Amino acid sequence: MIQREQLPRDQRRFHDAVKAIRRNPISGPFITLLNSSPDLATRVAHLGHYFHARGQVDESIVPMRVRGFIAAIGARALDGAYEWCAWINWALEAGVSQATVDAIRESRPLPPLPHADQLALAVCSELTSGAHRLSEQTFSPALEHFGRRGLVELVATLGYFALIAFPLNAFEIEMTSDQLAKRKPFAPLPLPPHPGVTPAGTPRSAFAPEAAPRRSARIPVVTSIEDLEPADRHFFDRVVRTRGRVAGPFGVLLSSPDLADRVAVVGEPLVYGKAIPAPARALVWLLTAAEFDCDYEWAFARAAAEEAGLPAALVDAAGRRLPLTGAMPELEAVADFCHQLLRGNHHVNDGVYRATVERFGVPATVQIAATVGYFVMQAVLLNAFEIGPEGDATELVL
């Protein structure tokens, strides 16, 4: 934990902002983020508030029971022990049954579910496994039930839990005894053993060239300010302020304008900041895009990799999920760190953790983990709604 007095004076306002937004002592992902960028911690806190209003008027239109259900599914899918501790009582209080929670925790078949939960389970399961796409049999009924904004928020909820899970897992953050004492007793999430080495990826074919025919987006996307109601148009301007234009995932996210603004604010330092050296950052993007089969992110990441001077053979191997033979030691450290977060039990063994921190330091290592989470968040949105790259890859927006 970084105490307020340990921060430079001009950074202490961010500590105060996180505490005010959270309305609780600083904990969990914010311990990690404050060790890297107090500004980023504030941005993530403001985004997180959208998914749990903490006693205020709910901002998300996805019912709290469904969000709690997604939290449990996401925690199990990403082996997020802290997220499980943080959310499981909220899920139960919102109406998720104890039998459902127990089945998720133990990776057993689930009991009969309410219709909305059945749809949410199908969406989350397909986006976190296999080809990371939604079948039409899942997408159409989910869109009909939740509506365009509701389905965008549902997918973004899953993405948010990925965003915070990876920094928590990378640094093995646990709840304190004081935090646990304030919660009703619950069974913790058991984690599968770490394989001890970096798990091998499933080889994949190369990404299709950008000129290949692509499916049309599954919902109308926002491309101009006139696509929004007058009361929401200031959110369009806020996204443009961080990226210069609206495109890619933000054409989808602006179906929920306030949420789009908050995601844009979180992504700004991760995509356009300088906390991670350019070659390492491009490799993080490549590896995450490859693991989640995201064509849009791959085009963006490949353009960044070329600009950063990464060898074409390394880029191709990253895209095919093959070993990065001959990579420089610092890039090998990045690859091992990212692959351990993205594969296996989604935790990092001590040797890889130490190697990454020794090369990059704690602040940059935090941002590597957070960048993986942000790219996963955008990947599930892009894949769910079939948003493919268009135009110059160097001008794609994430």
C-alpha cells in the first residue's frame, strides 16, 4: 500500500479521489494501481463506479443480479480470487442463488437459471473460450432480451472484470482480515495449481489481411455526433478529446455514452502513454490480440509493432501463438508475463514475476498487467459485435 504521504504532493489528489469515489478504504486493484500511476487508479475507480454505484442511483442498466452473476463467472474464468471475495456477497444479495454460486466456484454444471442469467452465461462463456466470438444462437436472443445498450453494457461488464483481474492476479493481492471481517462468511475461490512454467499456446493460423471480406457490425455503430440524442452528444466530444475521432470499439460503446467516456479515459494512458517502452508495449498488444483472436486489435498492434521496430518473424510468431524464438531478453520477459496471465491459471509464477519487475520496475509491470486487461476488455467488445479493422491500421482507435 502506498500511503498518501508517500506520494508527491501533486499526486495526492488522485489518492483522495480514489478514496472518495470508492467510499471505502483503498484496497484491491487500487493498491496495485497507486503503485504505478495514481492518475490511472482514479480513472479505473471512476469506471468501476459504473458497475457498482455503492448506494447511489444505479448507472448501468444491466440488473445488479446479472452483474453479480457475471462477476462470479468472470472470477472463475480468470481465476480471480480477489474479485470473487469482493463480489460474491453482492451477487448473493442481488438474488444469485447459493447453489449457483457453489456450482460456479467448483466448476460444476449450473442449476436451472433465470432467462437473463442463461443468456449472460452463454455470452460470457463464448467470449472467454474457443474462438472468442458469439454465435448467432447466443447473440440474437441476448440482443432481443437486453437491447442494444444493455448488451453492450453486459459485455463491457465482463471486460471490466478482466481489466482489474490481471493486475490483481499478477501481484497476488489478497483481502485483509479487516476486509473479510466486514463480509458475511463465504467459501473462497479455489485456484488450480500453477503449471510452474509458461503454458504453451494453441497454435493458430495467421490473421487474415485487412483487405479480406468482413462481416458487417451486428448493431448500428455511432460514427457522428448526430447519431446520439442531443442530451448525450457531449459524450461524443469527450471520446474525441482522448482519441481525435470515434471509431472501433467506441462506435459500439457509445450505445452507452457515459460508459464510453469512462472507458476512453481509462484507455488513454494505457494506449497513448509512455510508461512502457514502445517495443514491449507493442508486444503486449500483439500477444493479447492473438490470445483473443481479435482482428481489429491485431491490425492496431501490428502497426505499432512495425513502428517500434519489432522483427517481422517475431510479430508473426506472436500472432500464431508460437514461441518467440530469438527475442531479446526483455521481450522474452514480457511474453512470459503476458502468457502466464492469459493462459493456465492466469497467475504469474515467482520467477517470471521477478524477471519482469527487475527489468521494468513495479510501476511499468503494473501497467503491463493493466494493459493486458484493457485489451481484453476491448477485444470482447470488438468480437461480440463483429467490429473489424477498416482503413489505415496506424489510425485505428482503441
